[in-house]
Amino acid sequence: MSDLLIRSANVLQVAADASQVLVLRDHDILIGGGRIESVQPAGMADQSHFRQVIDAGGLLAMPGLINTHAHVPMVIFRGLAEDVSIEKWFNDYMWPLESNLQPEDVYWGMLLGLAEMIRGGVTAVADHYFYMDRAAQAVDKAGTRALLGWAIFGSDGLEAVEKTAAFVRDYQGAAGGRIRTWMAPHAPYTCDDDFLRACVRQAEALGVGIHIHVSETMGQTEASLTKRGLTPIQVLEQTGVLEVPTILAHVIGAMPGDMAVLARKPTGIAHAPKTYLKLAMGTAPVRAFLGHGIPVGLATDGAVSNNTLDIWESLRLMAMTQKQEAGSPEVMTIPQALYLATRESAKVFGLPADLGALEPGALADLILVDLRGVHHQPLHSVSASLVYNTAASDVRTVICDGQVLMRDRQLLTLDEAEIVAQVKTSMERLAQRQPDRRIQVYNP
Amino acid sequence: MSDLLIRSANVLQVAADASQVLVLRDHDILIGGGRIESVQPAGMADQSHFRQVIDAGGLLAMPGLINTHAHVPMVIFRGLAEDVSIEKWFNDYMWPLESNLQPEDVYWGMLLGLAEMIRGGVTAVADHYFYMDRAAQAVDKAGTRALLGWAIFGSDGLEAVEKTAAFVRDYQGAAGGRIRTWMAPHAPYTCDDDFLRACVRQAEALGVGIHIHVSETMGQTEASLTKRGLTPIQVLEQTGVLEVPTILAHVIGAMPGDMAVLARKPTGIAHAPKTYLKLAMGTAPVRAFLGHGIPVGLATDGAVSNNTLDIWESLRLMAMTQKQEAGSPEVMTIPQALYLATRESAKVFGLPADLGALEPGALADLILVDLRGVHHQPLHSVSASLVYNTAASDVRTVICDGQVLMRDRQLLTLDEAEIVAQVKTSMERLAQRQPDRRIQVYNP
């Protein structure tokens, strides 16, 4: 007996060199042991050999989307910091609001954000937040895949490095292997060099990577150059952070010399274009990263800057803002954009051989998308519709690690009504702000 | 007996000075004769006095969205011109494709686009295309409101001005008053001055306005300055176009002097930011227009550049690209963005006293939006969710002219399966391209 047969799907295939996108019409996907066993023309498999059969006739099967940088539990503060500068966003809103945070908020917020992401076809997230033991319990329950990092600041002291290293150790491989854990110092502007070096030592000892914010704006890069004559990327290089695998969030303020540094290191960039537009942070040099062979993955950042956890929106905005920045609609083509959303995001997530393509041997993280809605019709181009027309609500069925998490828009692992009710009970407490009571000060 | 009672909605109120957004909790909306009779606290109305009652408990009522510039039937070519320059977009794709166009294509394409717009809460569209008698029949059937202009080029000769003036006359006030008609010369770069003057004479004689593309990019403005020492806006001024009410599509390439000209004229700007990003056309000076008192409305343009007809996406992108252009997240605030989506769009559409606000006396064009989905939760801010989180699929019920067009996601006036099937039968013919067979040449 094998686990799951997806019958008669149209299967998206993004070429490994980003040159083209193909759709295999009317194919079956055979799944066993949490992995894809075969993708083959429909009708050849014996249905009685499978514990579960899903008829995907007319639907498009593609890899589950990967969110390479988020602060998922921040959904609990959604809508509370609008139309303000980055300085105010941190100092008057976000960091005072986060002083209200309790471990239970992280658990319920994580569940709420995971529910939103499953509904939008996101099966994996690299998350960077607090009380991540509670976040891990939420991931375990939801059935998704996650790379979790417990965020720390230099002001937390070196004991925070020890404590979050213990989290890395305790939760590595949790949830049946769906959870991986990394170290997660916040950023070079909130962590001093000794603190970063201590994180590197722990990461090396544990055999894990580091998930960190860096060069979020050109202003941060300029401030770092003024203060110490180094770009933030050079700070990461000198402190050894770039010697371990890294996810670098944002990197809008990259200097030309930074590109050569990053090209030599085992790093990936997490790109969250909605946040960049909304906070007027500038446009990240995605095409330059790719030109240097530096992987770039799609991300949403947290919902207080990005408002949603919708990777379709990140995909669309990435492509469009890159065209805008280049002054040419001919760059960041549809095959390139879909390559970035699938194989490149899998690289940044650290599982390039396992995720990002529906191929035999890959982990069975996949989604079924309905392109029959009137906003896709007539469907002259499946690939164009995926980049420019597809909404989270077009995702019908979501499978992670071979387990069905959503079927025909019904969540199977989470009770949305309970989650929303639980979060609502804390809304008033969470929305309180005392500007003199904040978890950190933004002064890059 | 009155027509329709919307019971227990939360009603969005956008201040007439754009300063704030309020939500009236638990209010009834009373509708009769196609207009709003009253917005009042729930429970006071006698339900037996109404032919129809809709329970809107938990839903947000707001004005139907207005699309101030589109080429709706172009949905039939959706996805056929991707990742190409504007020159190629016109000369190698769009204008060769449109040589395949037949009147029946416009009818079914218009129905398909109207279905997409109703599903996304758009109740009114200013449309600019060909065979508009067929488009008018589609609007009549769909039950929406439209301002229709039959697009003409200078190369069509002056008889095209006569012919489209006859269309204006014949269809003015059609569909029980839901259809208005204007003249629609394509653009200054495709219509010579005599042709534009002939359009103005017809518009004045008929008492109507002109819907036209102008200064779509800064490149067009520079080309016009080089060729004749006038900006495209100055060409419109000199030919008298700006003496009648106008909708000016795009106006990205506005020179400082153009602002003062436009500020004195009965004009409005249609703003379609997704098309601008996707075709790398530049950012329109929306804040400068508003600063000069020039109304700006939201638009989608056609689906071959914009891919969707989703005004929520236009709203979100307008706000974010204006923040980006200003280099400040503090500009184009949520109240301003919602003001632009409602009252300002109604001004550009030419019905400022009738549309854009749920107030007694206004036309009964309104939508019920469901903000209970997990992507809105917890709902700390209704107004932030409307701008940054709301998807077309959150619109549950759509009412235009007092008639219910969609109820709980079910279209009541259109048969989507039939429309999609009809359009599909023509897909192969519509997708043919012979570059030497085009309806026009782009050479501004």
C-alpha cells in the first residue's frame, strides 16, 4: 500500500535552469512515505494500492509555496502600525506592542498565521520570532514544514545565545522531521560583534545556520559605514556569520562589493517586496543577486508591515517591482519569477534537493490550484496566470509531507473558529502601547 | 412597499474631506427606486415594507467599486502579451491581435470581464473599446453601470467620429439609465488635431465628455515636445478637448506646467498602477494631481497589461507605489486611499453626487464585504484591512441600481459557464498573430 494518489492533475514543471515552464497535462502523482514516488501519465496506477485518492481533474499541481522569512505570530498585531515611518514603526509601535507578548500569544498567533498560509498554498516557512517552542507546537499541530529561529538581541545578553541554542537542539527534527531549527540573532544593528560571534560558535557546534536581518535599507548600510567603516554585510563576514548557512532578510542596502562577498558564501536572500513598498524601503537588487548566483526566495515578512502572509502577492510584486526598477518590462520574465517562487525559494529554505519541484524523490509538499475562475479566463497562459492572476483563494487543496492539510478549501488540521476566538480574547491587551515600554530601540 | 432592506451591516463612511474613515456598526440600509433612502441604526425599519431583505450581519457595506478606465473585452486576449516592451506590446502583440476582433468577441468578452468585476465588487466601469453597441448589450444584461466610449483612431477618418457620435446618441441613458456614453478618441499620438477637434465638436453638440489616453509615459511627452514643442496635455488644451468633461487615462508623463492646465479644467485622471509597474511605465504623480485639486480615480486598464480587473489590487498598488515614489510610508494614508477609491473615483466617473458614498439620495450601488477570513484576523483595523488585505473573493454580495447582481458569491444575472464556454470556442482564432496585420502602429 502507498499513501496517496493525486489523479489527473496538470503538473507544473519549472526548468532547473529557469528557462521555461511546462505543464504536463493529465498526470498522476504517486506519494508514499512523505515523498513523491512518481509523476506519470494518468490512468496507469492501480488505485487500490493507495490509502487515499484525490481527483485533481482540471486542477494544476505545483510545489507548495515557501515563505523564506516571516514573523508569523505577529499577525496578532495586524493593522496596528499603519502609515508611519520605519523609525516610528519600530520605536512607537512594533517594539512597544511586543512588550505585551506572552507565550500563549505566540502559540495562537502562529496557528492563525499558519491557517492563513495553508489557505494560500504555503507549506513551509522560515520563521523568526519569540517563544519559538510555542511556535513549534503550532507547526506540529498544523502539519506544515518550518525552519524556526528564536529571535534574540544583543541586549538580551549572552545567556540568550545559550538559551536559544538549547531551543535549536531540543526542537531539531521535531514534528516528524518537519521542523528544523537555526540560530536567529536579530540584526547587526541590534547585536554587537561578540554576540554575533557567540551565535556563530553555537551554530557551528550544532551544525545549523543563522537567520538574520541585514542591510534592510540603504540608510542602515550608510549608518554602518559612517559608524564603523563597514557595510552590514561586511560585519557579518568579519564576525563569521557568513561561514555557516544563512538566510539574510531583505538586503535592500547592498553595496556592489557586498555582492562578491555573498557570492562566495552559503547564503540566500529572503525577499519581501510588499513590505518594501509599504514602508518605502527601496527596491532590493534581486537581478544583481541572481546574476552573482546568490539564491533569492520569496517572503512575506511579518503581517504588521506586509498585512498578509500571501506569497502569490510577493511573487507578483517581486516581478513587477524588478521590471519597474530596471525600467524594462522584458526583465524578470514569467519563467524566472516562477523559478524564484519554487526552486530558488527551496534553496534559500535550505532544502534544494527536497522541495521546489514535483519530481520523484522530492518531499510531498504540493498544492492543487484552480485556474478555472473567471479572473483566469480564457486561460491562454497558465504561467502568466500563476504570476499575475492567481489569488490565495484559488488554492483548493494543500498537501505537506504527504499529509492533506486542506481539501477543497476545508482545513483538516486546524479549527479556525477556535483560533480566531482565542486571538480575539487578547486583542485589547495586545493593542496597548506605552512608548516608553519597548523591547528594543531602533537606532541603526 | 420599498425595494430592498440591507439589515445589520457595518457601514463604511469615508469623510468628504478624506480626513478619516468611520464604520457605523449594525446599521440598516433602506433602498427604493434604485437609490439609498436611509442609513439608520438596525432594527427600526419594518421588514414587511420591503420586497427583499438581505441580512448583512457581520459584513461591511461600502460603495460599489468604480473602474475609471478599462478595455474590458480585452480579457479575451489575457496572457498573450507578456514580458515585452511597450513598443512590442502594441506593434507585435496587441494591435495584431485586435485585427482578429469581431463584434461577437466584444459581447462575450465584455460579459466575461463584467462577471470578473462583479465578483470583485466593481459596479461601474468607464470602458474604452470597439463595437461598443455590443458592449452596451452586455452591460444591459449584467446589470452594472457603465460609461462607454467607442475607441477611434485618426486613421479611421472623420466618418469614424460621426459613427461613434451616433453610438453616443443612440445609447445615452440605455439600460434604464445605467449606461452613459462619451466620445473616445484613442490618444493625441494616434489622432491628429483636426480629428480631435471634430471629436470635441461632437461632444459639445451631444453634451457629453471625452475619454482619452494621454501622456501614458514620460517618453510620449518627450516625443511630443520634440515633434511639435507641446506636451500631449497642451495638445488636448489647444484642440479644445479639455473644454468638455474628460477622463484622462494614465498621465504618467505630466510636466509641471500641465498641472496648472489640468487644475482649471473639468477633468479627472484614471490611474492603473498594476499596468504601470508591469510595463515599467513610471509612477504617475497622483499626489501632485490631488494637491492641484485634480480628481484621481482607480482603474485597471485592459487585462492584457493588467491581467486582472481587480480594483482592490489597484487600490493597494496605488497606495504602495505612491509611498515608494515619495520615499515615505507616511504619505497616501489609508483614509486618503479609501477616499480615492470611493468619492474621487465617483468624481472621475462623472457622478460625484450619485456614487462613492452610502448616503441618502445616492444611487444604490453597494457591496457587502466579508472581513471574517483568517487573512483579516484579528481585525484591529477595518480600514487597513480594506486597503491592504481585502481580496476580490471577500466580496459576498453586489448591488447595482438597487438590483442584486451577486448574492453570497452567486451571480444572479450572468451564466458564467456559458460565457466561458463561448469565449473558449474563439481562443485559437483570437490568439493568431500576423505582425504585418495590425489595426494601428505605435510610434508616438
